[in-house]
Amino acid sequence: MDVLRPIRGDGGRDVTVVVCASRPLTRAGLRAALNETAGVTVVGDAETPMQLERLLREQAPQVVVVDDEGCESDGIELVRRLAERSGGRIAVVVLTELELGERVLEYLRVGARALVLGDGSLGEIAQAVVAVASGHALIAPPLAAVLVDLMLRRIPAAAYGAGLSSLTPREQETLGLIASGLSNQEIAKTLFLSEKTVKFHVSNLLGKLGLRNRSQAIVYARDSGVPLPG
């Protein structure tokens, strides 16, 4: 992705936006919400790729908001073409869904500057438009969590520390309980240990495996086939 830079017009003029979505209600709702946002003006909306091409020629918008189902075309390919065509001069905001998993990450790869939940509030979408217009990137927190999980799952086994064989039986048991979502206090009750002792085991196993936090420990446990209780 190109280095982000502000795209607001000279003299403080409004940022121009085009909305691309196949559903009429989506286009109408986005247009109304964005036109009510200070510093933003919607100069057109498109239902199809052909309509979008025409608007890009006629209006030269600074931001395009793309619905994942958008414009009767594959959203990822559409965003790729927008990024290649504009050389980063057009910032793309994508409306997507949590369930799309790997597709969410692919949008970032092809050049999207902001990812927002399609069923989120119109205010959040407007915030994303303002953010990218100021040269920032924005990812809605629920989507950020999906991205972090996807990236953690891609950490190769060699990137970890010494491996499960380096853990004591108690540390392996503790790792399994962490992967089950238990807190230190809950683990202490389960193993009939003090919470201080559990913290000691957690710190030790993280260090041996080369992990930074519990989130990575959960991913590691699942990827390594650590048996879960129950």
C-alpha cells in the first residue's frame, strides 16, 4: 500500500466522495449520512462498475466508499483496480463483514485504507471517510480483532521458542487452560493453586515458547494440538 497522505483539497475545500453499492437503500443511506458530515460532499453514487468509471472520469473523487457486495462486481478486484488506477490518489473505504475472514485481510493487501462493518452505524462510516481524507488508515475494532487473529495464525512454528517439550507437565496443563479461555484466578481454582503460582507458570511458559501474551498462547496451543480440559 502506498504511504498514506492527506487528500483534502487545497484551501480547505470539502473532500469529494463517490459511493459504490449495488443496493439502492445502501447508496441512499450513505449519501445522506456523508452529505451531513462537515467537510464531506458526495458527488455521485454508482450501482455498476460502468457507472463508477463514468463518475471517476467526470468527478475525480478523492474517496470511494465500496460496499463488499458492491457495484455488481467482486469487491477485492474493484479495490485493486481503483488503487492501481489512481496511484494512491483515491482513498478507498470498504464496508465488509466479520464472517469474511481472509477476505478482510485481502482488502488491505490490494489497497483499501479503511475497513468498516457494513452493518455498523453511518456515523462510523463517515468517521472512516474523514480519517482517510486526513491521511490516516482506519479499521473498525471488531475487524481489527479478526485481522490480528489471522496474522497470529500465520506465525510459523519455527518462530516460537523451544516448543512444548520445554514445558513442565504443569505448564502444559496451564497452557491448555489458557487456551480454554480461563483467567489466572479460574486456573488457580481448577488446579488448586494460588493465583501467584499460576502467574509464575504463565510467565514461564510464555518465555519458553517465545510468546508475548495470552492471545499468542491461545493460538499456539490450538495450532500445536495442546489438549484442552473437558
